[in-house]
Amino acid sequence: MRVKVLGPLGADVNGVNVVPTASKPRQILALLALYPRRVVPISTLMEEIWGVDLPASAMTTLQTYILQLRRRLGTAMGPDAAGSAKDVLVTRYGGYLLQIPPEQVDVHEYERLVAGGQRAFDSGDDLAAATLFRRALDLWDGSALVDVRMGCVLEIEATRLEESRLVTLERRIDAELRLGRHCEFIAELTDLIARHPRHEGLHSQAMVALYRSGRQASALDVYQRLRARLIEDLGVEPSPQLQRLHQAILTVDPRLDVTAGPRPSSTFDRYAS
């Protein structure tokens, strides 16, 4: 069984799609897939489906949804399968679990690649870090669980994953900039700061990439547009880190030309103190 949650929900057994069309069984499958081989309590499943306003028939209805999922699994597994659908979607005391290896769910492969990329980044191996981060990001096919109706539990998980995706993207660009690939990523960074107009880390990367590409005025313009947005939306100035980066660009600080150094750091953190 292979499951995808980094984009539209996908699950297949022997090449047969087992994702239900009804919204609540889809929620159950998505939640179980996020925690393979771990028991998801009945109370958590009910909270995801109905929130705090549980119907009187909640337990019976949940069992019906589990039965529907098992039927789809059983049909896809076929009559000659070594086990049954109950061996895949397993009942445990107080909950249910999806008995599949974590590596068969794309989010776990993503997290493995991100962890490897972070280790490479921390050790100063920027080429390996950029490669691993890129492979992790390539697993995404849109927003997490984009076609699943989300209750409070899945919404928290999807928000966590989207934040992780953004951090991974920022780290990948940091590694690329340390490798001297500033010209290659100006277009991507321009798009990213338009999508995230108050994200200081991405703006700092865009400023550095433009500056290193001989576009000092454009780098300064990025800062001024961000500053205007922060003042207008939040009534605050850019952070001290970003102000120091702005000053470094104004004074043509030679540290801005360093693409890699003995101590790995992000573009944003370089001016933290």
C-alpha cells in the first residue's frame, strides 16, 4: 500500500485506488496514514469528524466508516492476498491503526530527507543539503491534503506540514546561495516574496541574491517594499537582523560576497548579532 498526503490524498493497493469518495471516510484514512503503525484513539477520530458536538450514533457511524474502508482495501487486495483488510486497518483497544511501513507514506519519506538535509547543512556540506532538500520538496504536489475536508486535528497537521515545507524551502535556498547560485534563484525568490509578502527570511535571501548579481538598487527596493508592508499591516519595523542586512547592502559589506564559510548559517541568521 502506498499513500500520499503531500497534495491530493492518494492511496493504492496493487495499483488500485482505495481512497473513498465520501468526505468523512477520507478524513479517517488521511489521519490514520499520518500515523502508520500507531494507534489513533477513537476519541481523536471522532473529534476530527464531528468536533465537540458528537451525534448520539457517533460510535456506530465510525464503525461503519471503518467497515467501508476495509471493504475497499479487501477488494484491492484480492482473494489471494496473504492477509485480510483487517490486518491492514487494524482494531486495537481504544482505537485503530494502519499497519503499513512508515516509508510507504510520502510524508515520512519527506521528513527523512529533510532530516538528512539538515544534518548536511549543519556540517557545512551545502551541495548534499541542497540535493536532499530539493528531493524532499519534489515529493509535494500542492498543499497537504488539498482535497480532504479537514476537521480540527487534520487542520493542525496540515498547518504543521506547510510550515515545515516553507522552512525546508528556505533552508534549500540558503544552501544554494552558499554555493554561489544567486543568479539562478532570483526569479524563484521574486515569486516567493510575492506569495509571502511579510516573510523576512525569504526577503533577506532575495536581497542577497540580487546584491550578488550586481543589482544593489533592486535589493534595496525589496527591503523598502517589505518595510512599507510591515508598517502598514502590523505597525512594526523590520527586525534588527533585516535592518543590519539592509545597512550591509548600503555600505557594500564584504561579508555579503561570502558564499560559504567555516560556520554554516542561514542568510537571515548571519546578521542576527
